[in-house]
Amino acid sequence: MGLEVSNMRIPTAAIGLGILLLAACTNPQPGVTAQVKPPAGSSTGTGRVFITNPVQSTGDQSLTDQKDSDAAVPASAYYTVALSHLDGSGYLQGKWANVRSETGDPAYSPTNTFAYTRSDDRFEQVMAYFWVTEAQLYLQSLGFGSELPPVNMESQDVRINQWGQDNSYSWDKHDVIRLGKGGVDDGEDGEVIVHEYGHAVHDAQVAGFGASLEAGAIGEAFGDYLAVTVGLAVAQKYGVPVKAPAACVADWDAVSYTSTVPHCLRRIDKDKHYPEDVVGRVHADGEIWSRALWDIRGALGAYKADRVIINAQFGFAPDTSFAAAAQQTVNTAQQMYGSAAAQAVRAAFEARGIL
């Protein structure tokens, strides 16, 4: 006996089997959690992060990595923050950042709640999403994308712990930031993340930027400067104390490489001078350029300085020299804010021997 549908006869036994199969697909087995997406339109959430890193916020220069141990970092170093512009998928994907691949399980939450500690690989995914998004929002707060040209206004792909070395980089050909592991994993330091985002900014502004030694040094310097200026803005936004020198870059990442205190991967306030302090290495030589940017910030204030510094970069050649890029920055200051601002910018570069 069977049920008749059109001209086909389906055995009753098959109907019973189909019901069982359907039940197996729609009802999760014991111990299996069904993924439920956040409600439609859920573009905001919360996450637990470092701002910008635990050394800077606690002032404790004795902190060490201890193989991702939770015990290595005090609970007071974590901050609960807003995660904005999520796409509603339940993953760390959104309008300005996209955690595309990772080590371990992808962070997922049907309520957009991402509260992990550093012993969990997903913590670094939250850090990457938060800091890339905040960096883009900072650029927009300066007027980029509205009154000024947009700068990297897209969902920036980030790979977490996929680069099997203790190093990170931005790859323009694939438009991806890759964060390395080893020592303190790079994804645990907000300044490392934003530094790499700085390279993505340059790539978006000038195709092939960094084609000469001095252009490469400018790229590293700007990455360091952007890391500091974004980090300070976010710390102010969330009321987080800055208990380490503001000009010290990547304090937390640096504890694995430095023995002197304060721990700094690099600094943007060193008294280096061109050309006698040039050594032919982009990171070291970049400290000449970043000091000029830091002094421009001191003279004009963060808002005007950052608008001038970033807007000027649209006019850089891929293989620019220090002198040519400095003159372009002076010209941009003149166009945006007049002679007094231009003179302040010029003075900063002259103090470094660049102009």
C-alpha cells in the first residue's frame, strides 16, 4: 500500500524514512549546538580586547607572554568594547574588517558577544576586528570619505596566526593583512595591528608605494605613527589610561625582544637626524620620518596634523624620497590650513635635516 502523488507511487516505508532524515537535519544531536544567526540588522556587538596593549594600560613593564597564559596578564588589562558595523552573520565580518581565516575555531556568536581571554585563539580575532574597524573609523572622523578622498574604505581582510613566523605584513597584491605568532602573538597588540593597517592605507593611496629605500622607511614610519595616534584616540574614547610613553610603539609585542625598560619595538620621538643617522634599514631609518610626524602633531594638534599627514600621501610617488615627500606635506598644509601651518610642518622636517 502507498500514497499516490501525480502518477508516482511512493512506498509508505520511504515516507517514514524521509521523516526520520528530515528530523535528523533539523534537530541537532545531543552535544551539538545549532548555529543561529543574530537578528536581522544586528550590526553591533561587544568584545573583550586590550587597549592598546596590557603594558601600556597597566604600566607594568614586567609582564611577559608565558605562552599565551591567562595568568600572565591581569584581568584589569581587558576592556569590553563595542564592535560596530558587523554584517549580522554571527562571525567577525563587517563593513570595515573581515577576519577571513584563523588558527583554531572561528569566533561565532548568535548574540554578537565575543568575550574571550588570550589563551583562546579567538581573542586575537576580536582584537583584529576591533582595531581595524577603529582605525577606519578614525580616518573617517578626520573627514576621509566625506570632505576628503576615501582611504581604504572597504572591508579589510585579516588572517590571524596564519603566517608561521613572528612577523606580520600587509600584502597589497592580495589586499590582506597577515598577523604572525611567536613570543607575544602580534594579534594581541593593537599597535601592531594598526601599524599593518597603515601599510594598507598607503597601498590604497598610492599603488606600489615603497619602491625605494626612503619610501619604504616612510611606510614603516607612518605605520608606527598611525598606530600611536589611533591608539591614543581609542584610549581616550574608552577612558583607558596610558601608563607607558605614548611615543613607544608596540610595548607588549616588544617584551619578547627587548631587555631595557620601557619596552618599545620602536619609538616615534627619537632624536635621529638625516642623513648621518641613515643606516639603510627601513624600520630604523623610518624613525627619522616618524619623529617629524610626531612633531607636526605637537605643533598642529592631532586632528589637523593627521588630516595633513594623510592627505599629503595621495601625492607621494611610489619611490618618493624623504625630501620630496616632506615638500608635498608642506604644500598640503599650506593648501589646507595656510602659511602658519605650512611653516610648522616645514620646521618639523628641517629639525630632522630632511628639508
